[in-house]
Amino acid sequence: MVNGLQDFQLGQVITAIGGLGTAAFGLVDAAKSAFSGINRVGLKHIHEVVSELAPEGANAGGPVNALPLANILDSLEANWVNGNDLASQKAIAKSLIKLHLNSANASTVAVKATVDPAVLTAVASKLESGTPLSQAESDTYSRFDLIVTALLDEAYQVSDQVYRNFTKTLAALLAVALAVAAGWSLEGANFWSPKEIALAVLVGLLATPLAPIAKDLSSALASAVNTMQLVKK
């Protein structure tokens, strides 16, 4: 069984590895200002879904408060890049899509939303003229609202997962590079043995998942060691 000193050193190792992961995440965050493409990772899927729900150029003759598709995408991109709350982003996207809906594009949008094209076109026409909707039209519009919500939820959740996976992978690669650089700076020419390199790569790979929980894990380990020492006494 490892002694108390070794357990304490293990706690320090965990904290150090977590610190390496934190540094790697910090470098990724800092790199966003120089490499703007990082912030846009995952945005493509959102653009694809929204473009199908707000067809380009189809709002001619529609409501005067309807933004063109290009402006809608610019607005959504600004919210995505700034990291606004996902629920808020989805609500804004849905509002812009519904504002963009009109009698000229309703039949196309209905295909994507899997609602009756004729009824949705009638709904759009009445919304443009301010005419009250019938019960059937109101029901179709409510279903359209729910389906758009579901489609946007899928788009944003998938895109957010892609973004988080990308940044975690990038942070892991940076952590490996930092671990290798640290090993070389400490060991010099002796570092380039397969064992040392493998250890550095392992430390780098562990750094990213350990970063958020390193402090708690180290504290838990220290508590466990203290408890074991009390039991031995």
C-alpha cells in the first residue's frame, strides 16, 4: 500500500495535471481572437436548418418587418460567436423565422416543417393582412411553431456538441504539446526515450478531462488519506 507521502504526492500530480488542462483551455480561448474560425465551429448546421425554414429571396412582397435571410444568418452568427445562452439563441432564431414567413415562401417552408402547404400559405396571407385565423389554421400554425422549435433545438444541440468536442480535442492536443515541451525542458536529451514520450502524451491526454475536477479530486484524495491514517492509529 502506498504511504501517506506518496498519496500526498499523487494529489499534487493530479493538481498539476489539472493545471495543465486549464492552461490548454486558456490557450484555446485566447486563440479565438486570432483564429476566428474556432468561434464558428458548429455554426454551419444551424445555418443550414434556418436557411431551409427561411428560404432566401422568398420574402419579396412579404411583411416589411421581415429580415432577409442574409441578415437573419448574420444575427444568429453574432449571438453564436458571443456565446449567448442557447435558449435565448433558439428563441431569437424562431422569432426571425416566423417574421420571415409569408405567402410567397410558406409552401416551401411547410415542406421542411411537415405541415400542410396550403393551410400554412393561408395562415401567412392572413398574418400579412391582419385577418383572424380560423381554428384549423390556428392549429396548423401552432404545430408549425412546435416543429420549428424542435428543429431549432436539434440544430443548436448538435452544433453545440460539435463546438465543445472540437475545443476539447484542440485543448487536448495543446496539452500534449505542453507536456512534451515541459518534459523536454526538464529532462533535456534524456527525454526522448519511448517511455518518457509516452508518459508525457498520457499526461497531456489526461489533462483535459481532469481540469474541471482536479481540485475536487485532489481534496477527496487528501481526505481519504487522512481517514486511512486515523484508522491505522
